[in-house]
Amino acid sequence: MGHALLFASDASHADHAAVFQKGARALAAFKAIRFSDTAAAAGASLAVAPSERAGDKRIGRSADDRIWIASLGTWLPLPAVKGRDLSWLIEQYLTHGAHELARHLQGFFSLLIVDRRTGKTHVITDRCGSLHMYWRRLGGGHAVCSSSAALALCDDSVLDPVAVHEFVATGIIYEERSLWRDIRKIPPATVLTIDNAGASHCSYWNFGEVAAESLDLEDAVEQTHHALVEVLKALPDTPRPMVSDLTGGYDSRMLLTGMLAANRPFHTTVSGGGEHPDVRVAARIAGQLKLDHHCINAAPELAVEVFDAALRMTDGEYDAFDYARILQVHRQLSATHDMSLNGSFGELARGYWWELLWPKLASKEQALDAAMLARKRFAAVGYEKSIFAPAATLDLAEHMAGAVRRATAPLKGLPNTSQMDCAYFSLRMQRWQGRIASSTNQLWPAFSPIGFSQVLAPILAAKARGRFRSLLVRRYFQRHAPILADIPLEHGYPPMPATPFNIWRFSPLLSHYGGKVWSKVAVKLPMVSKMATGHGQSAAPADWSAVPRPETIALFRDTALADWLRSPLLADTGLFRPDELRALLAAHGVVGASRAEQWRRLVTLESLLRRMATLR
């Protein structure tokens, strides 16, 4: 992915160069990078820097130097063709313009285009908005950047109360919000255009274009497989093998099926201890297929340098403790491989969250219940509400129901299953999976081929009866990788369609789903409810054990974190009740803390504010 900064100024703006240089310094300082290429003119300037494990990154220029294009992430033509580069992008832009160029692309990407002929600049985001790009009004113009934190350093910035509440409560920031009030994320499938008249944006695709309920199971299976293989074949060649995630579940196995058919050199990897079900199942698959397989474990104690790197890569918009674990794994893999693939978006092939719609699947009469979805998926986990001041207090379930309604608005009249797919794709995948991918791509290329439009199209077009209960992927394995259909998943049953002749192999489902039912019933029982921590209760350090969590030991030993938490900068933002905030922070990530995740997110925010204070 790398990094990029674009500044487009209003007409006759005298300080264009100074504003651009200030933004470039902010991005370089926060991300600890050096720019590899810069293009500057009177009305628009562009700078790029490579990802950590890349040697170089250049801006594409037309022969007359009137068109500049910077490409972040990994893109392919739609349909997939191998070997296209920046010169091809320039040719397509000159022929079709920004909007049609966008419709001819797929993948995980963002393009920044400066057209000196017209005085316009364009920013194109991918259809899911997975690669996060941010923009703000700045110094007589507009700045676009791959880092929200860098943009916040360019001018006075205050935290966005809604985004902060979302992040602390769920670990995710939704819709177009960033952590900062005046800095917005550019929406998915968008062409943002900036010229002397200001900024405007239009969508080049929306989820309503999905051909819902148009493919029978067998057609969907064959078209999905063909598309996945074509995308994998079209990916750039690399000197060293690419590496693919391999776990005990469906999604990585689906990617593996495509990799085997594409005949590309690759290795596989899994993270975890030797007894973890994912590790055991992955080892069995690798053994039977004779794959070059790597099992990697992140260090139990979190080094300060890794935490700091995680904070920079995520812009503080993801739990830095959690991302540090991911970063450690990818650093090890990137030392011996050139590209990382994963099975994200495979959930859509399995009708993810559709159990909430059963038995009325694919109904056009019964629309998606946004309030129900928000309550059961987006606002289902309790958190400490007492720490928020009135300025940042909100009803999370009601708030997220509004977000669901806005995301699914273009789908009125489509089946409720398509509306559920849209909510998952537009909200969770864009802002959760996308934030992880945007961060990891600052190290090296890491993405999911299943998320490419060519692969998702037949998946989303499959009839509901073919996708419910993972039937599409079960049939996919049975048809294209019988050995993978025969090897049980992490829960002990095989990923093949059930028949009277193999039903005995699905007996582990009884204990698996029985446990889920018990966990839902148990929390409603009086005795169990008393044992569980109540939602929204006051923070009290005495409620938690005094045993430190392993990942916090080094931070407390090697930094001033303990002092920070006694006098947090967050207490001065007006978004928190100072006493309640300090009480929660005093319970420093201890074992058994029911609010440990919330603690980690608050420490991430506090660390972000401290880092930015040193750079201002």
C-alpha cells in the first residue's frame, strides 16, 4: 500500500507550497517514513512513500507530464487481466475519465489523480472502501491522506465524540467518521473530485447493483471458482512465494482451493499454540496436501517498539494491543515472503448473520430489521458507559440502527438477505477488516482475493437456499477440492453437504450448537447473571484481580504509562467523566477484567494523544 498525501488548493492560493510541505512533514513524522516521489504544481501537489518492506514507490506520469496517478493497495482490471500497471491506468483515465476507470477496476485500492489539463484532482476508492483514505478542508484547499492522524497534525483538530464512543464501545469507527471531527473517511466506491469550485463526490457503484437471487447453486459454485482462479492468476508475480492463511474454518480453505487450481507458488501459515484447533486442522491439511506450512506465534510480552509501530500503522483507530499481535506475525512472514493473502469476505459465501432472518430468507416483504441487527450484532457487547461525559453519550443500539438504515437505503425492494449482506459488507468489513488491512499494507501487500468484485459477484447473486448454512462453500469443496471437503473443520464435522450416508459425521454439531444455545440461556439465569458483570455498571478497580496481563508488563516497565493513566490527556477532552475514566484506567488490563478490551482502546487513544502532542 504505502502512503500518500494530496493537496489541492483553491484558485490563486498563495501558500499552497507551505501547506503541502506542512502536511508532508506531518505524515513523515507520524508514520516514520521517507517520501520516494513527489510531484508539485501551482494548484495540486502529490507525494508517495513505499510500504516498509518495499524498496520504492513512484507516481505515474503521462508522457506530457499533465496527468499524475498514485496507486495504493492492490488492484486488477475488471475482469482480471495480468500485467497492467500505472501506464495502463493513465491510458484508461485519458480514454474513459475517472468514473469509468473506477468501474473497470477491482480489488483493495485507492487512486489519487491530478489532471493538470482540467485543474481537477480525483480520488477513487474501492467498492468496499477497504483501503482507508481521509480528507479535510485545509489552508485554502483540500488535503487527502492515507493517515487521519497526519491530517489532524496539520491544523487544529478535536476528537469526534461519536467516533470516540463507537471506538471505545466496539473497537470500530463506522461510516465516514474518523477519530477527528473535521476529518472524514472517503466513502466506498467513490470518486471524490476537487477543483476551484470546491469538492464533490459521486458513487460509481452501489450494493443495489448486485444480481440477487439470480444464480442456482451449481452455477454459483462454478462461476465463483472460475473467478477466484482468474483473480489469483492475474496477481503480480513476486520473487518469493506468496503466503496464504490456513485455519480450521471455511474461508481460508476456500482460498486454498483457488490457490491450488491457480498453480501459483505459495506457502501457508497459521498462528497459535500447538493445541489450538486452527493449528491442528491446518497442520492436517498441510500434511495431506504436502504444503510448505508455517506455524507462527506472537511473543506473549508486548515490546514497546511493537506497540508504538501498531499505534502508528492504525492511526489509533484500532486496538493497538490487538494489532501489535497481528503485526508481529506479519513481520515474521514478510521476512521470507512477498505477499500475504487471507480468506476475508468468505463469510458472505456462507450467508453470514442470516440466522437472524430465518425462516424468512430472501423475503422482499419482510425487510431487514435494522434495530434488531444493531442490538444483536453491532451493540451486543456490554461496556462501561459511565465514563462518558454528556457530550459523548449516545444510545449505541439506536445509533447503529441508524447506520444500518443508511447503509441499506439503496436496497429497498431487494431481498432481506441482500440487505443483510450489504450491512455486513458496508459497515463491518469496511471499517473493521478494512482498518486491519489498511494498517498491514503499510508493511507489505496483504489482502483477500475473495473480496475482489469478480469473485463476490456470483457469491452475492446465489440464491439464498444455496448459501444458507454454508451450502455453497460445502458444495464448492466437494466439487473442486474433495480432499478439503473430507477433512473436518475445527469443530469436528466436515465441510461437505450432509446426506443420509454421511450424517453420522455431523454429530459434533450437537455439542457445538448445544453450547451456543446454553450460553444464550445461561446468561438469563439468576445465578449466572449475578456472576456476570452487568452492563453499564460503575468502574471500580476493586472488582478486578491484581494480576497484570502479559501484554502490559513491558509497557508499564519501559514507559511512563502508569503516570499517563493517573493523569490522562483524555480527561481534558470534555468527552469523559474524569473520575470514572481514571477509575477504569487504574484497573490496568488485569486478568479477568470484564472491561479489558475497553481499557485497551482507551490506552490506545491516550497513547495517540501523547504521540501527537510530541509532534505538534
